[in-house]
Amino acid sequence: MGAGTLLSSCTGSNTNKLTPLRPSSEVYIPDLPDKAIDGKPLKAALIGCGSRGTGAAINFLNAGDGLSIVACADVFKFRMDSCRERLKEVKGVELADNMCFLGFDSYKKVCEMPEVDVVLIASPSGFHPEQLKYAIEHGKHVFCEKAACVDPVGYRTFMMGVRQAQNNGLCIIMGTHRHHQRSYVESYKRVQEGYIGRITSANVYHNQGAMTAARRTPEMTDMEYMFRTIFHWKWLTGDHIIDQMVHYMDVFTWFSHLKPLSALSFGSRLRETNGDIYDNFSVDFVFEGGVHVHGMTRQIDGCHNQFGEIIQGTRGSWSSMGGEFIIFDLDGNVVWKFDEEATNQQFKQNDPYTLEHVNLVNHIRSGKVINRGEITATASLACIMARESAYTGKKCTWDEMSLSDLNLIPSDLNTGNIDMSQFTIPVPGMSI
């Protein structure tokens, strides 16, 4: 298969003694062909025309034949104009003016269009729950970028949409692209086969430099400025522990099939000067079975950068650190390693951002329902637990957070100026 290599003859002989972690019926392995199967033409509408939304639209078009983008929606024209120019330049797609909608309620207009089969949601994460739910209510298949939500109210709204999609036979694929990255998929298969044994702990890391922020000019309204600096406002993207750490927590919840029970964390704002977010977090998660996961995320210039996951088991460990996907035995010997060179020779399409759309289209055209919303929602709420623990200094549990009435979306949504005093920087031990 070109997916990996057994590097220890000893472990090779021991593979016959492996005990799978769970029944095969509970393990989903995506089929990842280079290109989507032919079938019914599918028309998509894009919600959220920023760089990721533009990329998602191009990925959808690259997934196969008979795919088109017919409409788009965004709050601000500057994002939409850039998206339309890019789609025309890269894919020759020209969207008519009357198929492009602006404003906070513009997502409703594209979801209500009868000719639209698929909705691509790539708006700031704070809007994902209501937009996904509305799209599902109007019979659309959905691709939704991460995260699922930024607060508990959003989590419950998102899960309402997930359950309705399942009941109505509609597909949901999430933008947690590691589920369609061949190295992660092959690693997942080995972990489920029992290569590292029963999972006992994990460490996950996302440490990078600071996110750049646009400089505010006099003509910008408060809302436009926040939309030009979305990653610096927790109501829009949830703070970077959600925007970035969600990928790594998603990998652990995916590999382990375990539910998070609590989070105790700390964080601070050392050099961040924009918005109302922190620039570092450290968290101890407790999952079912007493499994502890340490998560670390930081966005500060001039520091050591580190990305990836390490999952420890009773037989060994799996690691993605440094971009290498390796399984070690308990003595540190390499027993399996993903063979990227062989995989690149076997497959022509190895971009996970495109493969997630290939998988979505294949399920729609074959009439098979796929719904990957809940696992991303679980990882998102886990990160919300960690964020709120750091903000308050208190331990947060799944039970209390899943029922919390915390809602970060401002009540006064308009494109002009709003009361900016509501966006405060949390202080542990004092913030409620």
C-alpha cells in the first residue's frame, strides 16, 4: 500500500498477537481516491470569503468533475471582492453580482437557494453553529471548517444541526483535515489495530509565533476592524486554544474514542497587544478511564516552535512530532513509520484539504450518509473547557460546560461601531 513500513522483525512477529482497541464497526477508515467519482452535478455556495473560505472553494472544485460554486456570502465586501477575484484567476469562476450576498444574515440567502446542493462554511468559528444548523434545516449537505463552536451555547446549537443531518440523511464533513491526511489515517489504523496497546496518556503541542494583525485606519468601524483581525477576538475564533489546539485535541479524541471529563489549565497575556485573547495556555485534560492529556499552545515571537502529538500506550507510543509519523515500542525502537515517499508515488492527490471534499462528494453521489460533526464538536468543547479554566483559574468539567449558558456572540451585531467595553481580558481568580 505504500503507507508505512514495519521496521522491527521482532515486532513484525508480534503483530499477530495485537489486540484491536475496539470492534471494527466502531472504526471509520475513509476511502481516499485521488478524485471524486462521477455523478450528479453538485452546486455549492460559500459562506465566509476569507483566505480559508477561498481555499475551501478551490479545494471543492479540485475534488472532481461536475462541481461548481454558484453563490457566496460574507459580512464585508472587502473579503468577497478578494474571493471573487481569486476564484476567477485560479478556476475561471465568475460569480454574478446577484449571487453574492452581504451582511450578517447573508448566509440565510444562500442556504435558501433551491439550486444549491452543498454549503461550504468557512466564516469565523463563532458563526459556525447557527450557519450549519440553518443549512441542514434547508436540506443542504455541509462542509464546515473548524472549530465547531466557541462557547457552550454554540456547542448545543451545533449538535442540534449534527443530529438533524443524521436524521435527514445529509452529509457533514469538517475541516479538521487530519482525518483526510494519509499519514494520520494510516497512523490511526495502526493504533486501532493495537500497535501501541491501550492508550494511557498523551501530549499535544501547538507553539508558534504571534499572529499578525492589520493596523486600524480611521475609516474602519469597530466591527470591520475586528473582522480584519479575527484571530485576536475570542467571540470570533474562540482564542487560539480553540482555533489551533482543536486540531490536536481532535486527533486525540479521534484516535482514543474517549470523552473529555475535565480540564485544569493556566494561561496569560504576555506580549499580545490586540483584541481580548491570551497568547499562551497549558492544560491538563482528564479523559474517561483516568487518561491524562497535556496540551500546550503558545503564540509568541522569538520562542521555540513545536507542533504535533504523542500518544502513549501500554505497548509503545505513536508520534507525529517533527512531521514524522512513527510508532515506538517501550524501549524506544521504531517499529512502524509512515512512508511518505511511497505514498506520493502511489497517489496523485495527497492534499488533505482537497481529499476531504473528495470524500464528501463521493458520499453525496453514492447516497451514503457521512457525519463527522460530533467528533469536532467534542474536541471544540474540550478546548472551551480548557480556555475557561485558564480564564477563571477554576477546574472545568464536561458536565458543567456542556450545560453552561455562556454565549460569546455580541447581542448587537452590526457592521458599524459597537460597545467595545464588553471585550475584556480575563483575569484568573477574578473572572466569572
